[in-house]
Amino acid sequence: MFKLSFVFLVVLSVSCQTGNLTVLADLPNTLNEVSGTETTIHTDLIWTLNDSGNKPRLYALDQKGKIIKEVKINAKNRDWEDLTSDAEGNLYIGDFGSNANKRDNLAILKVSKDSLELDTKIGIEPISFKFEDQHKFPPKKKNMYFDCEAFFHFNDSLYLFTKSRVKGDFGKTNLYKLPAKKGKHVATFVGSFSTCDDAHCWITSADISDNGKKVVLLTPKAAWVFSNFDGDDFFNGTVTEIPFDYISQKEGVCFKDNNTLLITDEKAHGQGGNLYKIEIPKP
């Protein structure tokens, strides 16, 4: 009885600290550097991954944050940053992190739905790309807009949102589009959006709702939700900022349903390392 009461108090304490973010689970130490979070169609699993320097693996969690499946990927984790899925349940790994803006081997790794059931190391379908307007590796400091940690799949295309490394302009993100198919592609520029200007403003993950009517961009201190847009003109719809009461190294977001977000953050300085949920406010 004492143990149960103690656990309850710990969870209550953490929940109070995180304000409007509801803590669903304390993630296992295996996911201390969790960077991408995604749900797939026809399953309750929550897929996650760690970023650069970690094993090239995907982890499937239950709704309580427990790892129930570990999938070994036959590819190097150069800088895995985000996860997305398509309408068939295939997963896509965003291997496009580039802190110094000097990578010329950016890629997205497609993992087929069927291979996720295998117990052996599984292969991937590589989607290589470059940004159409990056010509130097690295560019000058004032042009360092080519890091990337966020993307999603929509209507047979992949949409990438860059992370600015330009001081005083950290909240700017550029949107690019490329085909969701194997090959070498040029990511074409679509548009730009700015959140704010400090280091807690940069974009670390993105997702689109299953009904295709809402897009979310994640920052350490807020979620930005876009709705009422036409086609893939995401930035020209209605924009809603959801400020967080708790700032942490948030690097993964996905829709649990059309009105609820799941968020993960890295464990750093004794904080974070959790799975959260938050409701999207009604207009």
C-alpha cells in the first residue's frame, strides 16, 4: 500500500510541474534521447526513435509508455530526428538532422508495414534529397536555415519543416516538399513561417491529423496548430498557439486523434523523459 501511495504522489508531483501537459508515462531509460513520435493506422502502438549516436532502432510503446517491441533497422543512425507514417501504416524515418548545415547525404528511410512484424534486422527504402536552395555546405551563418527535425507524409508527398540556426531568427521554419518514393529528389520550397525569436522557438517535430485538416508544429515551449487551410497551403489557414506551462527539450509530437496531441521530450538535467498528452482548444 505504501508503494502504491508513493508512486501516486510522484506522478501527481510531476503532473503539477508540467501544468497543462498531462503526463501519461515516464519513458524507460532506453529512450533518454527520444526524438520522434508517431502513431499508425489500425493500431494503438506509439512508435518512437532516438536521435544521432544511438542504435538504429524503432521502439513500439503501449499507451502506458512501456516498450513492447524493438525493431532493428539495417541502416546507420546518422541523425534520425522525426517519424511519420502513411495511410497504409508504413513508417518513414527522417535522417536529416544537420546542426552545422553541412550534410550532403540527407535521407528519409521508408520502413514497410509488413517488415515491422519481423524479428530480424530489416531493410529500408532510401529516399535521398537535397534542398533546392542550399548551394554551400555549410552556408554562411546568416543563411543557416537547413537543419531539419520535422516532417510528415500527406497525399503521397513528404513535407519537411526546417530548424533555423540563425541567431535572432530561431523561430523561422521553411517548408519543403518532395515525393514519398525511392530515389534522389530535390526538396522544393513551399513557404515560411515564424513562431518567435529565441532558442525555445525552433521547430523540433511536426504532424498532420488523420483527417488531413490540422497540422501541428512543435517547439520546446509551444505547439502551433494550423487549420482551415486549402490543400497543402498549410501556413495560410487559421493559426493557434498552445503555450506550454512547462519548457523542456520536446522533440516528438503526433496526433493521438484529431483533437489530441501526444508529445515526448528528452531527459536532460534530471527533467523530462516523459510521454504527455494535451487537448487542442476548440476555436
